[in-house]
Amino acid sequence: MKSFAEPQAGYMDNPVVELLPGGFGSAPYRVKERLHYWSEVTGKWINIEKGYQSDLLSVPWFFSRIMPRGGYGKRAAIVHDVLCDTRPDWSTSDLAADIFDEALKLDGVPTWRRQAMVWAVRNFGPKWG
């Protein structure tokens, strides 16, 4: 794992997730190891605890070809879900969308797909702050 003393912009461990029994419910995946994501946007570490549950991407059926649930941006989706669930006092929904975009870039998601995913988060995702 990367040293916390010398963060690299956008660094995140590779998540190990398991599909929970019962198929695709609201949060069917569980993180099997603690994860750390360094956000250059915020200059902060975002920690994801072992056992955290995520649906990876909440995708309406009409977006499923652009944003497959378990495909593109798994790491970015977990980071965004944690921010939406915990809503840290330094965060807003707009900042969470910016971090999602940053993490999608790290994951190598093509620009056109990343823009569509961030647009969907900004327009249909949770709002706060």
C-alpha cells in the first residue's frame, strides 16, 4: 500500500469487493479490505472501511449501456458512495461529483463516458451542502 506521507494525486488502492447474496439490491457489494483514496481536488485522504457496502453505480436502465453497473469506474463509484453516505463536513454534493470525476480519470474512463457519468451524478445523485 502507498505511504500516507507521500500521497500521489488520485491514488487509490485497488478495491476487493464481493457480491452479497441476494443479487442486485440497493448495496449488493461489500468492500473486503480497507481502502484509501487521495483526492487532489480536496487535498485529503478519503478512507473506506472494510465491510462498507456499495451498489457501485446506481444506474437507471436507460443509462445501462453507457454505465454498466460493475464495469467502468468501480473505484470512483465506491469513493462517491462513501461521500454520499457520510457527507463529511468539508464536502458538498458538487465537490463529491468533482471527486467522482477525478477518480474516473484515474480509472482511465474515456472522456465521453466520464462526462456522461458525472452529468448523471450531478443531475440525479443526492444533494447536500
